[in-house]
Amino acid sequence: MKTSVSGMNEGVDSTLASAISKVKRHVLPLFVIMFIVNYIDRVNIGFVRTHMEHDLGIGAAAYGFGAGLFFIGYALFEVPSNMLLQKVGARIWLTRIMFTWGLVAAGMAFIQNETHFYVLRFLLGVAEAGFFPGVIYYFTRWLPGAERGKAIAIFLSGSAVASLISGPLSGLLLQINGLGMHGWQWMYFIEGMFSVCLCVFVWFWLDAKPHDAKWLSRAEQDALVNAIDAEQKAREAATPIRPSMGKLLKDRQIILFCLIYFFIQLTIYAATFWLPSIIKKMGEMSDFQVGLFNSIPWLLSIIGMYAFASFSAKWKHQQAWVATALLIAAAGMFMSTTGGPIFAFVAICFAALGFKSASSLFWPIPQAYLDARIAAAVIALINSVGNLGGFVAPTTFGLLEEHTGSIQGGLYGLAATSIIAAIIVFFARTTPKPAAEIPVVDAAPKHA
């Protein structure tokens, strides 16, 4: 009898492993591509700042404010968007998100003044709202908890890959002139319309839930759903009553998650939007050369993300690895203020390795803590609050440059906030509150 039970368990384990492998192969490459396109449409303004200043008169402060307005729209509509995703399904909603952000991104080609710039940046944030937490939530319904950390790290590598290729790509597109449009207009239009075209593929490729996936066998579908449901039952046993949003907003752990992610995003978006400007101070370069140099920090960050993910998977202690990555980011930001443009660039390369690694290592912490019944809304909340760093950083840097001619004070501030985040991450829980043990239920049908 024991041999029979053991054989059944081995069969279930192999079926589950097969299902997990198929899910990763089917959805991860697409999500990475979607995130690459998403990130490029979000941050490509960094490569056309001087062009818009020359053609439209958009100065440093206006540029920083407009860059940041994206995150106001994003934050305001993040939670509602993700709640709608739960109701209508990932396939429909993620396709809708991609279609609308592509249209708005392409529309940036036709702005004529600061007002147009502000409005479309805000609308781009509204259009993109829900994408990132929607994908994270998608993982909670398709992968058991132990598999999500690596999946998230792979997904988040899309932003690093986007940063790696966006420079050379945007630099090449900026060379296009014709049909009455400048290079920066062609860049916006082509990159935005690519998103619109890609959303058609997304519609036909994604499935809403495992039992809709024809590329999984029935046994694989059941094994996957049962494994995920078992984890959820354990969390529900710990918290039988679904907490209200009001209580969630008072939850010390969720507040800590929001604060940590806000500090991480401050550093990421300060570097993203202002790095091309720092590179241009290194010497006379073409747009394409600036793009090539811009890709170097993000190449290092990809290596760092995978290295840190491997370290944390092997030696555990997630908070310690997040803190280590944040301290590397802090050191890089501080050192970037102590030398000329070339030394600053090298220092920011190391900072990028740190803050990108911290971002990918962060998400498994709240995921492990959250009940799946409220995970989507809370992940969206954390992402919304965190992404406000994308408003604060470029806006502050723009004002600093316009009024002082330097962004040095902002770099000191980023170093300090990274150190603070490295400290408070140790106060964040990596596991849910202790749950009552769930008895094993025989899934076999009983006959009278």
C-alpha cells in the first residue's frame, strides 16, 4: 500500500513539474517581450530630451515634470485596473492595456507644446496602469509559490533588456527624417505602433486560467490548480475572514513594502531618465553612440539580477540579499558625485547593478506574505506607491538642474534613501502569519 501511495505521489510530482515547465516556456517569453516594449514606451523620452527642447522649447524642469506625470496617472488607476483584470480575465485586460498604451505612445509623435507633453504623459500612465501587477497576479494563478521568484526575476529582466536595447534602437530611429516628421517623432510613432501590433498576438496566445490551456494535458491542469489551491487554503486558514482594504492600509507590513519599493523606484527612474544627459557630458557623441553607452549599465544589471537571484535561491535570506543590492546602489550613487562625467558613468553602472537586482529580489517578499484573495489589489497598491518614485525623482532632478545647474544633491539623496531601504527591509516579513495545518483531503471520488 505504501509503495502504491509513493508511486502516486511521484506521479503527481512529475505531472506538476511538467505543467510548471510548460507554463514557463509558454508565458514567460511573451511577458518578457511585453515588458521590454512597455518599458521602452515609458522611458524613451530620455533619448529625445534635447530634441524636444530644441524643437518645442521644453526645458529641464518641464521635462522632469512631464516624465513624472506618467506615474501620477499610473498610480491613480493601478488598483482599479488590476481589480478589473480579476473580473474580466488576464487575456482581455492585458491585451486592452497594451493596445491603449501603444496608441498613446505613438501619439507622442504629434505633441506641439508643453501642455500636449503633460497630457499625453499622464494618459500613458493611465493606459499602462495594471500591466505590471497584472502579470505578477497572473503568476499567482499559474505557478506555485516556490516557482514565482525565478519567474518574476526573468520577467523583470525585461526592463533591463529594454534599457539595454532602447538606447541603440532609439538612436537609430532618431536618424529617420521624412514625411514632415523629425527623428524624435518617428521614434515615438514606430515604438508605439509596435505595441499595438503585438497586442494582437497577446490576444491569441494567453489563456485566462490553467483549465483553458489546451497546451496542458488534463492531468497537468489539475495538478497545477490543486497545488496552487492548497497553498491558498493554508493562507485562508491563517486569515479566515478576508481583510478589508481599510485594514490593509493600516497593515504595518504592507506599509513597509510600499516604502521599500518607493525608495527602489526613486533610484531606478532617476538613472533611467537622466543617464543619457550624463553620457552626453562625457564628450561629443551621436545619438546612436549615446544609446550604445546607455546600454552598458543595464547589461551589467542583467548579470547582477541573475547572480543575485541564484544566490538568494541557494542561500535563502531574501532580505539580506535585497539589502546588499541596495547598499551597492547607494555606493554607486554616492561615488557618482565625486568625479567627472566618465567616473560618474562608471559609478552609475554599479548602482544600476544594485537597484535592478534589489527590484527583482523584492517581489517574492510581499508575495510570500499576502493572501491570494487580496494579493492582486495589494500588489497593485505597492506598485502604485512605489512608482510615485518615478514622479518624484525626475521632477526633483529637473528642478535641481534648472535652478542650480547640477543634479548632485539629488544623487546624495538617492544614496541616503537606498541605505534607509536596506535597513528597513529587515523589518519586512517573508512569510505569512502562522497558519493552521491543512489536513490532507482525499481527492478521489467516493462511491456509496
